[in-house]
Amino acid sequence: MDYLLSEQQIMIRDLCRQITEEKIKPVAAELDKTEEFPHSVVKVMADADLFGLFIDEQYGGMGGGILDLCIATEEFSRGCAGIALAYAGTALGVDPILIAGNDEQKAKYLPRVAKGTLCAFGITEPGAGSDAGGTQTTAKKEGDHYILNGTKCFITNGGEADIYTVVAMTDKSRGARGASMFIVEKGTPGFTFGKKEEKLGIRASATRELIFQDCKIPKENLLGKEGQGFIIAMRTFDMSRPGIGAQAVGIAQGSLDAALEYAKQRVQFGKPISSFQGIQFMLADMATQIEAARALVYAAARQIDAGVKDVTRSSAMAKLFASDMAMRVTVDAVQIFGGYGYIKEYPAEKYMRDAKITQIYEGTNQIQRNIIARDLIRERSSGVV
Amino acid sequence: MNIVVCIKQVPDTTQVRIDPVTNTLIREGVQSIINPFDVYAIEEGVRLKERFGGKVTVITMGPPQAEAVLRESISMGCDEGVLVSDRAFAGSDTLATGYTLARAINKIKDVDMIICGKQASDGDTAQVGPGIATQLDIPQVTYVKKIEEIANGKAKIERMTEEGFEIVETSMPCLITVVKEINEPRIPSLKGRMAAKKAVILAWKAIDLDIEENRLGLTGSPTWVSKIFTPPPRPKGQMFEGDPEESATNLVDLLKNHIG
């Protein structure tokens, strides 16, 4: 399907496809096995100007938007969703600065990100996942500084990133309205990393704890105002969720590409299995589902880029639909591979393992349904249709 | 440093087909690419510029559509592209091509180093690079795998041999042809690709060059391709069974009969 991409977007797609073919696919299986972080691929992405894609030109970026980011994430994920996450996780980590950063903060951090400095976003805690209101990490103001205490868990790019955007409570008595967003740099005294998780999928991605013990940061590192932490976090998710959708579309497309190739070569009963209707119907359904998800993801991304005010529902829909689709499609891809789909020598099972996380992170799909339903009901009761 | 990189547009080697009647390449429907060895030449040129400063001019001789490979070179970091293209050049063999390119390079003043790929993937002659150096009367170093240092108008260079490598010191300007061991070519960046799209490609015809007409194209080409074919597979040899003495006798008899 033709999505009427701009000349520059087609250029981005071709560039990312080349990186995926030449640099990601050859190492994907190995990094999946070793759980090694893909520093060399990150460097290739950085040298190709891709970390600047979503950053304003005045800060050394390319001035692109969410659709550009989605195109890149989708292409990388076609090769390896774990490697793609080093890239997409940086976009998530820098979003709070793009959304709420003042001129000084933008001038200080964005040029570094545009050159390939990795970022990470820290909201989840052991006791605060879907219920982010249960955040225990605190930030206490003392003179010109804030003192952070607490632990974040499951943080993508944890330990590998240099710049972290972190939610901490500045006033616990105010509940969600007492949360604030801070920039914390790696190397700040009192900021260390806990255990690195061993995961089912996206194993080339680093997922790690962030530990703050009397971590002292300058007050200039507060993003927006005190108490705006959750608002900034929600706006961050509005911007980033189409990216998860794009990752899911890429994973699904990668598994379909592999399944199609296999079905054409695998001979049973004297014919390639692609000549059997049972396989053909599966391939046709997979391709159709992927296309529908891609259309929704791109539409949601375009809405954000066009400056539409309320994108919460469509962002949630893009993430929800694409990730559920990816899970179904990758399971079917394993089925087409038959016994070979179940063993690690072939790529199908990895796509299936990688797909699962897209239904869980950046808000489980149950939370996405809550968001969508709440928005539907509120719209109806306010009389605006 | 003022660097010139010579490149050639070739059909994607994975899809080469020969017209059995005319013995020429079938270009229809075949994707054209930069000769794979020339990509290493481009990368080396850009790396030298990044190390020593200066400018990289990329030059190709070919039909108008060869402009595409010049743009791709610019996306990798070359500064300027020159397309040497004229009907008068059609049918050039390696001698005429070397002559024409040498005249074009002569038009670019004060060149310090010319870099070529070791050979083209379609013709496989490895003659054009050395031909250019001969026409320009400058030193040449072929099969280069490393440029060790460049200082005081001299270059210290490692060249591959079948047994190992040689270290050669040459004065500059010089011409080198490079092998794929010399570097790992970069993937053109987004900014590079955008610059390449906008770049103005210079087009030089025969009249733009200080050139002798009878040395161009078919007229200037003492060689031509009479036939291109895939050699038939070697027929199976005859094995002699039995003890060595008997086998040797049988072999000698057979050879005698064969000679007559």
C-alpha cells in the first residue's frame, strides 16, 4: 500500500532498511543469545544521522516528526526488535525534554541526543506499574538541589543510556499531582544501576534497575514545574505509543517475510507449501492484518505531527491494535515453519518472543483499553460527538 | 589534499546476462550499481579527506544515466561529481578509456592522489587505473590494502601480493588502485543523501577536454571484444586402475596413440 510518504521519508525508510539488512540481521540471532547490547549498530545509526530524526534542526537534528520515527523503528524491528529498542527507547527517554524542556535544557541535551547519546525513561517501580500513582521514589528540594531516593525497575536502556528522565514525588500528600519529572545524568553521585533482567524476548535490549540513594541533582534539572510529572509522562506516552505500534508492525512484517520465503522453498507432497490453500489463507490474513495496523499507526503518527490536540485515544488504539496483531501474526509464522519454527536455528520463534513485550510495555493492552473506553465515555457524556 | 576517485557504473553482478548474438551486456531490466571495488576507493578518498582535509572529486565516464553513481558517491561524502559523457567516447576499450579519463583529470588542477578500485566487476580487466597513471606519467601502486602515512609529498603504502604484502613509498601525485581489505565502506547518512539529491553534477564532453579526437571511442581502441562465452566445464579425466607399473604403461600407450 502506498502511504504517500514524502521524499525524505522514503529516503529514511531506504536508509533504515539498508542498515537492517547489512548491520542488524547479521547479528540479531547472536545478540539474542548473548544479550549483548548493540553498541556497534547504535554507532551506525548515529553516524547515519538517525538519532537526530525527531530533533529540531536548531539543535542539530533533522526536524522530523513521529511518523519519521515510526518508519525508522518499523524498519529496524523487521530485523530485530531488541536492537530497534536501543533507538526507540532513546526517543522515549528524550520525549519529556522535547515536551517540557526549557530553552536551556533543550540546548544542553538535544544536540547530544542528535549525535547518538542514548536516553532512557524511568517511571515504573516494583510497586508501581500500571498504577503509576503508587510511585515511591522521592525528590526533596534542598537549596539549589533536589535529593532523589528510590528505585526504578524494568528501565529500557538502563545502564547504557547517559541521559535519564525520571518521575519522582516532590509532594506525596498530593498524590498524582505531587509527582515531578527530572533529568538525571549517568555518573551523578548516588545514581547506580541494579540487576539487569534476563528476558523472554528483545534480549539485545538492556532492561535494568535504576537506584537513587541521596542522589543530588541541580534544581535546573526539573522539567516543567513541580507537580507536572504525571502530565508530562502521559503526554510522553501519547507521543511514544505509535512507536510501539511501529515496532509491532516491524516485528510482524519481519516474521511474514521469513514465513513467505520459507513457504516458497519448503516442499511437501511434491509441492512448495505456499501452493496449499491452508498456508495461502494464513499468509493472506497475516499480510492484511499487518497492513491494517500499519495504516492505523501511520494515521496516529500523522495526527501528532499535524499538531492535533487530543491524540490520547488514537495513540492508544495504534499501540493496542498493532501489538495484538503482532502476537497473532508471529504465532502464525511459527506455525507455517512447522517444527523448524520451534527451533532457534530459524528466525520465526524469535519474532514470536519479541512480539509479546509490545502487548505489555508502555501501558499493558488492558490499560490501553481503559484509556480508549474512558475517552469514549467522557466524549459521550460531554455531548461532543 | 586534492583527491580524485574514478568509478564505473556496472550492472549488479548477481544478475549479469550476455547477449549471445552481439556479445555485449544486456542492460535492460538489470539494476546498475557502483562497481563494488570502487566503493572502497570512494570510502578511502573520503577518509583521507577527513584525516588531512581537502576535497574529493568523483569522476565517471559513461552514459548520462551514470550520474546516479556520482550522486551516490556524494552521499558517502565526496564533494563534487564529474560525468564524462559524449557519443564520441562510445566503444572505448581500456586504452581509450584511460586516455579520456586522464585528460579529464588533467582538467582538475593540482591533484595529489587518484584512487581507483582494483578492477570493474563487469570487464574484470584491471587496466584502466594503471592506464590513467601511464597517460598522466605519474607513479602507480596497485592492489593497495593500506595507506600507512602521507607526509612531505610522499605516501607510504601497503600493497597486496599473492604471498603477503609489500610496503612501497611513492612520491605524489600518484595513482592507487585499492582492494576490499583497505576499509569498510560507510552507509551514506541521511544528511549525505539529502546533499546528494541537491548536488550539481558537472558534465564534460569531448570539446571540454584538451583531447585528440582519433584517440577516442572506437577509433582510439585497438582492442575489441570478439566473443564472450562461459568456458565449457572441464571434461572428466580418465582414471587408470591397476598396479602402478601397468597403469604407467597404459598411460604411455594412450599418449602415443593420441599423438599418432
